[in-house]
Amino acid sequence: MKYEVVFLDADGTIWDFKRSAKKAFQSVIKQFGYTGDLDLLFERYHEINGALWRRLEDGTIKKEQLRIERYQTLFQEFDLDYSVEEVSRKYLQAIANGRDLIEGAQEVCEYLSKKYRLVIVTNGMKETQTRRMAGSVIEPLIEKMIISDEISIAKPDPAIFEYAMNAIGHKNKETVIMVGDSLRADIAGGIAYGIDTCWVNADKAENHTSLQPEYTIETITELMGIL
């Protein structure tokens, strides 16, 4: 068996982040009396949040800015007079309880854990990721979780993978593969560090970059046919 360690991204790869985020966001925003189109409001929030996360990965903004700016921008666009700080606080509490898994993710983790050491490597926020993982069905299957927010290193910085390797005492890069849904974070970071990568391309997006992962799959369950 070539691989011994599988690095897994969290949101969008294992966790169904958008589904959990939508439930959390809409639940919170209704508490503030919003009576408009909740789906429209969430979709715009999701776009703004995604753009800010890409800036966070590029190192052009800080986590604290992201937390506030995503709501400031949204509320300005929709002319909403809600407390940004209060909405942010309530949302983070709600999303941390969102344990929606990508379809097939539990089965995949159970399968992989019998053959490999599983390590989550995520750019998520500490309080969200730790609370979500605690008591989840996949928690016993994961050896270690490396959270960018906790160590101040984010994908695609190769240093986060070096940190993960040291954290589990593993040395051989040739026996490690990174699995994730983000070309710019998971795949670019894994390639830069010198490990194999598997891109989970659920949206069937075209790869217009120079990045060439060893594997490309459309569903997480396809991993069981590769590993």
C-alpha cells in the first residue's frame, strides 16, 4: 500500500458546510426579525463569505476582519440595521452545532480508518471545528485535527502540512495524500509541500490552473475505489 496517512479537508469535503451554514444563518437572521427572502439573503451571504475566505487564505485579511466584514457588506447591501457583532456571535454558536456530513462521508471515513491514519487539516475556525467534531460520528475515526486558526498557519501554506506531519510523528511524504475540494487551498498547498493530492470536484468545475492533482473525483465515495 503506497499511502499510510490521509489528510482530509473538513468543510466541503467531509462536512456539508453550505447545508449547515444555511440552516444556522437563516435560523439566526430570523431571530432579528428578517421577513424577506431568506434563500436570496443566504446566497448573497455565501458569496461574500466565500470571497473573504479566499482573501484569508491569501493572507490579505485576518480572521477577525472576516467575521465582521461579511455581515457589514451584506447588511449594507440589503439595508439591514442589525448588530453585526451579535449576529456573528449567534451564527458561530449555531454553525458549531451543524454536523451535516457530505453524503457518503461517514462510510468513507470508516473505510479509510481501517487502512490509514486520518488527519483533518482545515482552514476553519477553532471554536467551530472543535465543537462540531466533538461527539460526531466520525470523531473516533480521526487521529488528529489541525486547525489553521489554532496554529496561525493556513492552507495553501506548506507549513501547515509540515506542522501536521510533526504532530503525528510521520516523516515520509511519499506515503501521504491530501484530499480536499479546494484547488487553491488543498491541492495547491499539498503540491507545494510535495505530497500527492486528490481533488474532490463535486461541482464539476474546469481546472484552468497549472495544478495537476494525482486524482480528481466528483464524489467523496470515489475515494474507496482509489485508496
